[in-house]
Amino acid sequence: MSGGSGERRRAVVIGSGFGGLALGIRLQGLGVDTTIVEKQDGPGGRAAVREQDGFVFDMGPTVLTVPHFLEELFAIEPGRSGLAEPDFPADPYAPPTVSEDGSSGGPATRRYVRIVPIRPYYRIHFHDGTWFDYDGDPASTRAQIATLAPEDLDGYERFHAAAKEIFERGFLQLGYTHFGDLNTMLRIAPELVRLDAVRPLYSFVAKYLKSEKLRRVFSFEPLLIGGNPLRVPALYAMIHFVEKTWGVHFAMGGTGALVRGLVRKFEELGGTVRYDAEVDRIEVAGRGPHRRARGVTLRDGTRLDADLVASNADAVHTALRLLPEHARTPSETVRAHGRRQSMSLFVLYFGFRDDGRPLPLAHHSILLGRSYRELLRDVFDRKVLNDDVSQYLHVPTLTDPSLAPPGHHAAYTLVPVPNLTADVDWSLEGPRMADRLVAMLDDRGYVPGLRERIVTRSFVTPEHFDRNLNAWLGNGFGPEPILRQSAWLRTHNRHGGVRGLYMVGQGAQPGAGTPSVMMSAKMTARLVAQDLGLHDDANAYAAR
């Protein structure tokens, strides 16, 4: 497996989020002995689990969109890292296979976790009491548009065609491109301009659709990866087609069950996870062009030597807090401080009694307030709280009742809020917002009688992301996905100044979101395979 002496290499991966686990699995497949070190007392990072009063709450990502990415990971074996596997199916538009028991995961996935399709993908509620069920059914989508805004039927067809073209070029052809040099980005820039993919997404959608409701339906998704629809490039219209092509899925037992499956796979391959093991610094030997990562030192003083280090931690935290000063250039320090961070989140976790009344909700519901553009400007630019919030409401017990005691539901509602650059006292505003959200869900009929039915609740604020996840300024999703922080301008997966140091996850290329961080892991593993001369025919594929 190894070039040169034939000795097995050692790696340390910082962080056990999806990116760190996926990279660890691939490194073990390459024959690299890998240890994942995790600050918290359990795996998952942002995808950790909170258990209280008999309820199970996923603390972070709950939307799974590309099941074959998981299937490829779970199929990895020693000597078979999956790096030479095609990135996408030969027919990407073939619908995902659903087995007799309703599972949408492949045979390797089913050995570790059960994945099921969710329909609709999202129920998008408007403030006037109407809603739009957003799914991949063309007939259903067109029928709802005909009812909601018939004047936009033709515009939707044109939007659909434009988004498909962006998806095919931006995701299927370029999704796994590592932009390690400026020329790689400059070569594709004219085509992105031709596709109108650099225009702000909301403006791109508005070009085709007159209805403000439909403009919101087809532009809200970047919020789920930390992006402002008024500012992210229209390249993110491809999210519409990622979901439409491969569906939206859920891991039975919650996202935590998927994390546990990935940990189990990693450990079966010989990997080691160490919990309560926060990294104090990355050890770097040498100076100038001879600098090389040699391992990490933990907060308790333990040193773990390694041939390579990969950080799934926050990108700015890695650059400014984990790398010793002599290992970064002044320009790198300036760039790190200049990164515009994504918004943060307030998340209320709550359990409530099922009183027999049907809920007007889907598994994933988007509850839009009166305003949209004003709220986005408050969160991203003015950095103030707005009483007219929009929410992502997740009620997984509509699909998997096992996440709550019998006769109860588990839920969380997530609200975009400014990161810690805002002047907000969360010790005061946290409890106030929790009370306001409970009242809002009750009064607007989303969960009637919630005040009396609620039996447990807790919440996290931007301070959780800062304190527990080392997220710079308490960001929820890493650097904001704007044009000047994309492709070559986003943190590179191979560090430019320290050999043997790599980045993976939402802070690196290609960006945030569960599918993207799994793509990031494959991209980073390919770079490692090239640099270490590891042979499973990944080198020829990675060099294309």
C-alpha cells in the first residue's frame, strides 16, 4: 500500500464530524493508521446528539441528500479506499433504489444504518396560513404552482432548465475539483458567467418567477448551509437539483445513528477515536519551505506523533489557534481574520405530548415570517435580532416514533441569528427567544396547545458553537458561502505552507452541508494519496 519503505503511515484527524469520520474511513482504506481526536465526550461534532427526559434530539444536520455518497463510504475495505470509484452514478438521474422494507440506502449502508426517503422534502409554510409541499415530483410541483401563482408556470420551466444546467456543470462535472491554483478557477469563470451562476441566487430566481412566495420557495435552501440567498451566487441553484435528483432521506434512529454507523465502520477498519481529547496545537517541525506537520499535542499534554495531520475543526480556529505562529505567514493570518463567517443559530429542542390532533407539519417544515429580505439583512448585515423570525422545524417522530417516549413527539426548531459579532446578551435573549418560539408555534397553530403539552425543553445559542465547537465567532456553518470565499478563494484542502497538513469539512473546499463535507473528505484523501505515493490507483484518478 505505501510507497518507499513500505511502512504504514500514521495520521491524526482533528474532529469527528462527518468530514473527519469520512476522511478517517478513507485513510484507513488507504492503509494509513488513523486516530481521530474529538474535543467532546462523543462523536459527531455539529451532528452530536442530546438526550434528555427520554427524548433523543439530533443537535445539528438532519437532511441527507446523496445516499450513494454514504454507500461508497460504507463499502470501503482495507486496500479499497474508494478514491478511484466514479464520483457519480453512470446515470445520475436514475431514481435511488428503495428496498422492500422502504430503505433507500444501498446494501453496504444497510449493514450500519437504515436510511429512508422523506416526502415531501419540506413543507414551506407562509405567514398567511398557506403552504407549499416541496418535493421532486414534477406533476405535484407544477400543480401547486398552478394553484399558487399560475402566471409563473412558464417561468418555473425556464428556472428548472437553468438550474439543471448549473447542476450538471457545477456539481456533476466540477463538484470534486480541488481548486489548488488560481488558473483552475479562472478556466471555468467564463462558463459560470455564461450560466449566470455568479448572480445572487435570489436575483437569479426572481428573474424567472414573479410570485414572492415562489421566490422564497426556490431560494431558501442556502440558509441550511449558512448562506444568505440575497448574496450567495446562483451556483447554489444546484441544491434544487441535488435534492430533486437523489431525494431527501432520513437515518432511522436520527442522524446520531448515522454517526454511530460511521464510527463503527472506522473502528472496524482499525481506526481509533479518542474523546475528551481537545487539541492544543498542531506540531510543526522545520522552518520556511521545510515546515512539516508532525502530529498534535492535546490540552492534557499528550503528544500524538503522525506523518500527517488533517483538521476537520473550524478553518479559522485551525489557522489562528492550532497552528503555531512560526507555521503561518503574515498573509495567512490576515486572510484568516478577514474571513466572513456564516450566521449562527438559535436551536430550541423540545418534547411534547401527542394529544391525538394531527399536526399540519411535515418531517421537515420551513416556517416563514412576514418578511424575508429584511430578516436576511438583519441577520447577515445589520446583526440584530428580529421578532419576525423564520424557522426550520424538525419533527422526526413523524417518521421515527422511537426518538420519544410513547405518546410523545421530539422536535427542534432552528432560527438563523447573527453570529457573535452582534451585540446580543444571550443569557437574557436565549430564554426570551425560547418562550417566544413556544408561543409562536402554539398561537399560529403549528403545534396547537404546545404551552400545555410541552414536557421538556432546552436550547443552544451562538455561544454553544463558540465554546463547545470552537467555531470562530460562533458561526453555524463555517465561512459564509459567498463568491469571494468559494473555489480557489476558499480554504484549500492541502495546506500551502506546511507539508503533511490538510483541511477537510465545511471550512474547506467545496463547502458546507452533509454531501459537501463527504465530497471534501474524498478530495482530501486523494491529495494525501498523491502526496504519500499510496497505491490503490487513486493517483491516476486524482491527477486528472
